[in-house]
Amino acid sequence: MSLMKSFGVLKSSWNPSPQQYTIDNWMFRLHYKATVLFFLAASILVTSRQYIGEHIKCIADKGVSQRVMNSFCFFTSTFTVIKHLDANQLDSGNLAHPGVGPYGINSAEPIKKHAYYQWVPFVLFFQGIMFYLTHLLWKKMEGGRLKYLVNGLKYAAFSLEDKELEIKSKKQKQGQKKLMIPTKGDKTKKIQQIRNLFTQGIYVNRNWSTKLIVCEVLNVLHVIFQICLTNKFLGGHFISLGLHILSEGLNSNVDILDEVFPKVTKCTFHKYGPSGSIQHHDAMCVMALNVVNEKIYTGLWFWFAFILIGSILAVIWRILTIFLYSRSGIFNRLVFCTSSPGRLNPWRVLSLLNQVSFTDWLFLVYLSKNIDPMVFRDISQGISEDMQEKTGDKLLIDDVDGQKFS
């Protein structure tokens, strides 16, 4: 029950139902939905003591209370001794834990300090917010154009009456706007409005597609930035983390996870004794929090690798569409049949006129994703007729069955 309460805050911000309007592709949505959810869940997990107990517990002598030592070592830093990160000594029984061994006062032995765990929840939350920024940027650039055009046409395929009909649904929430089927007249007016705005070219300017491509490239650059940021945060070990895990596995007693996320560390507390002299108290600390941290950052490495490769492929795909949209009928048939299944392939009409720019083509693709295929057929056919009047070319409409109509 406590687990559900802790993650209940994500339920209100994460709506599993499909978007009402689609203005981007599935890879773009992985950035601002799945990735943000991952970071928010991780930041909640590392701050929830009921799952891992105390974040740190230190064993020290009786001169310092455990509560004081725990607080001191957590808010300052702990360390491991580099020379004791030795698998051979660990196998022979000379070491109790990787990186933990004798370390005298004022010793010159090289050590590795661990202070990042204090900042893990803050950094994870900050990274989650950053992955939402490109979506906000594109949403601002897009300016609600698709929403404006599509609004009122969601159920237009069922417009068979001269009056509006209300759609009653059990899933409709209280206070939610009523779902209405528009009249035949309203449907015709809306389709004519889209035809006019499209043919006049005043509603969707030539920068619409450029802005989308810029945001998709920003997604790639942002993932690279996040990888570098996380690598810096973990002391330069993050980039090679997943590769080490894949190549070495957990066969060695001292692996990369023990170096980056040690489960047992050392801590030194200094205080003044009764005579005024400085007393040194050596402690050994159990880092329960690092058990969770290593799972989070291991999963994050593989997730970053996935969305980086996917984002690069998305940009490559976008570049291919620039070259293929006006050259390949098979390509356009594939694009429009997957985005808006139906009999009409609008590219068969528009390609004859040779009047469509890449922005117009891309806008048509996203328009087809947001309305019913039959409504989109009416819109595309109307646009073709309007463009025929402007150019004087003969209009031919091909359907999927290969029949032609003039």
C-alpha cells in the first residue's frame, strides 16, 4: 500500500490514454513521456526510506553516537581506498569489502571520495524536467495549428444529420466537455476552411517543417548532453558503465559497480577531546542507497543508448522524407496508408500537380493522423480540386484498387 501511495503522485501527471492531438512522432514522445516518467519515479524511489531503510549506517567506536556519525558521513562524504579495490586480495580474504581497508591518520594513500549520493534525487528530478523542454519548445513553435484545424472533426465521419448529436460515454469524466457529432453543414464548412487555409498557404508557413526538424535534432543533442552530464556527475564512469557490465558481467568480485556505487565505504569524524586535542574516529559505513542507485543508473545507461540511437534514426528518417516525398509514390503510399488507412492515397492526386512543398506534405501527414480517414479523404480530394483550378491540370484520383476517376 505504501508503494502505491508513494508513486500515486505520478498517476495524475501520467495519462495512459492516447493524445487528443498528435503533433510529433513516437520517438519524440519517448523523450517527454517515458523518459520523464523514468526520472520522476527514480527520484521518488531514492528518497523513500521505506524501501531501502536508512540511506547510510556507520559503525564507529563509542566516542561518537551512531546517529551523529550517520548524519556527518551522509552530508559530508565517504571514501574508498583505491589500492584496496583489488580482486585478488578480496578473493584471498585479506579484505572484507572492496575499497575498505586500513587507512591511517594523515595517510598519503590515494582515496576516492563519494559525495554524489547527496545530490542524486535533485539531479534526477532536474534531468526529468529538462527532457520535457523540447516538447514545450515544439508545442510553442507549432502554435496549436493542427489542433485548430482538427477541432470539431474528431467525429465528423458520423455526420449524417442536420443537427448535433451528443456522444454518451461511461468513461466521460464529470465536468469534461461533451463529445458532439457535428452537423453535415458544420462538417462541410470546416472542410472548406481547411481547404482555403491550405491552398492559400497563409496558415502553415514554410518554417513549420523546419522547426520540427530543429526540435528533433535538439532531441539528439540533448541526449548527448545528458549522457555527458551524468558521466561528469558520476566521476567519469557512466559512459563505460554499460559496456563494462556487458563485457565483464558479475564474474569478478570487484566490478565497475563496486567502484562507482560502493556498498561499504569509510568515513573519518574529527572532534575535540576533553584536553582540547583533535580526536579521529574511523568509521565503516553501509551505503544502502547505492543498491538502488546502481540499478537506476544501469537502467539509465541502456535507456540513454536506446533513445540516442532511436533519435538519430528519427532524424535520418526525416532527412529521407525530404528526398523521397516528391520522388517515390511507393514511399508516399506507405506513409499515408499507415497514418490514415483508407481507399484514397492523397499523394496520387497532389503529385500530378507538382505544387506541394515539403512543409505542405508533412502537414498533410500529421493532419491525416488526427482525423478520420474518410474525412481526410474528403479534405485531400477538395485540396486537389482547388489546386487543379489554380494550375488548370486534369485531376485524376487513384484509389487503392487502381481505378481512376477524372
